[in-house]
Amino acid sequence: MLGVVEPAVYLITGPMAAGKTTVARLLAARFPRGVHLEGDLFRRSIVTGREEVTPDLRPEAMAQLRLRYRLAAAAADTYAEARFTVALEDVVAGPLLGEYRTMIRHRPCHVVVLLPSVEAVARREAGRRRKGYGDWSIAELYDGFAGSTPRVGTWLDTTDLTPDETVDEVLARTATTRSPIVIADYDAGWPGLFERLAAPVRAAVADLRARVDHVGSTSVPGLAAKPIIDMDVVVASAGDVPEAIERLRALGYLYQGDKGIEGREAFLWPPGAPEHHLYVVVDGSRPHADHLRFRAHLREHPEVAAAYAACKRDLAARHGADRVAYTEAKTAFIAAALRGADPPEGV
């Protein structure tokens, strides 16, 4: 069992017979305060009027599916607020995976997709007393993950792993040390750090005609900030986004989906790299324009930058251990600044 750790939520998904239940229960048992939560509980709790999820998905079935996800996310958050680490297992594929993660407010929230080979899934399903596929074929649901689900979070091919080995791998890939939010005075070394972090990214996306921009507070000279670089990978069109995502994943970046902001694909930094944030945006899109407008406004209006620094220091003092609350509280200031900002040249 692990020692004292900060609570986290693990969203564990994959096709039926991928081993989610066994892995989630074993994972929860590794923590001194661990909860195994089944999202399907909220489907089974509907006694009358339940609509099952089938390949020809009906609107009511989709509504009930989203309801189930919201209830499971709220339950996971409630356990995490009580300082339990939660292993939440559910079947969630396609674009809904990023949406589900966004429903979970607690951070850290680790998405783990278990995807053994389709042959391994078929063998495991054949060996189960209670069959899970119903109207689905194994190939249909498997393709829903392998072919249609964004590569959000950590994906594990568990074909040759035991459940305990799978848990070991999950813990190794999701180990994080979260410290309270600290707002530091401006560091003249931040532009150089950006260039070092951007160099391998630029090389990876060069033939996509993409550029890498330094955005966020560390891109504004003189502005106090969290000492974490923010970078935008700016691609020419939406059609380039999937390829950019795969190339960044190949560099070790952990894809997190859009985190509730459409048009801004977010990533965690590779293992061993300095902590930084990276986003893929389309040139001229709203998220891209907002990043540039806010940067330009702060650079051109020192009084606004000073007010922003004071706001961040105050919020860090009040919400230093709650990154979601800190980020949400900044939103009002950023929105007001954007209302007063001019569009940057070229956008």
C-alpha cells in the first residue's frame, strides 16, 4: 500500500472484458483511502424507463448515458473532497471521453484506457460467466476505442500484463507531485526556457507548417506568474490537428482533450521535462486569438498587468491547493481584459 498521498481520481475505461473492474479494485486498494466506483451503477439504478446504449443510439439513450456520467463524476468528486482516491471505472468511448473527464472537477484526474488486443478481449469475454456485450459485437465496441476515441490520457496495451502489473504501470505513468500554487516574480530566464522546450516541438511539426508561440503570463516581460511555461502549437487548419496530436504524443506529451474549451487541445508535459503546458490551436481560431489578445493587452498596458499580478497573488493565497478554483476565479479578470483588448494584428 502507498503512503500518505494527495487524493486523485482515476477514470479507467476500455471495452468490456478489458479488465477494468479488476484493475480499478486493485488500484483503489493500493491507497490508504481508496474507493472503487462503478459508473454502471447509475445505469443499473434506473428501475423503469431505462434506455440501453445500442449501436443505433437513440436520443433518450444518449441523454441517460450523459446523466450516468454526470452522476458518476459528481460521486467521484465527493469522495475526493473527503480525501479518498477514486478509481472510477466506466465504458466511455469517442469524443465523450474528453467530455467525461471535464465533468470531473477534482485534480489530478488521470484518464487510463485499457486496450488489450481484440483477440485477448474475445478470450476474456468467452471466459466470463456474465456476458457484457448485448447488442454490440466485440469488434464494434473495440473499434469505438481503437478507431474513434481521441488518445486522451494514458493508453495501455494490457494483452500480456497481469492485473497487478497493469496497476503498477498505471501508477508509474501517473505519478505526480502537486505543490501549492506559487506566484513568482518575473524571471528573465523564462523566454530562454520557452525556446528550449519549443525546439523539439517545432522539429516534430515543422512539415505541418505549424509554429510554436510563447503565450500565458511567462510571455509578458515583468509579469509575476506561476513559473510554468505555456506554449501554443499553431496549425494551419483543423485537418492538421489529429496529426499534430499524434506527433506530440510521440514526444511523450500526455493528451488531455480540450478540457472544456472547444478548439484548444491540451497536453501535460513529457516525463522528466520541466513542468509546462502545451496546447494545439488552429491559426485564427477563438482560443488562439484569445491567447494572443490577452498577451498583447498585458504587454501594452502595464497597469493591467500589475492588476493581474495582484489578482493572481490574492487567488493563490485563497485557493493555493485547489487549481480548479484558482483557474475559475481568474476567468472573470481575463474575460474583462479581453473585452477591452484589441484584436492582434493578423487575427
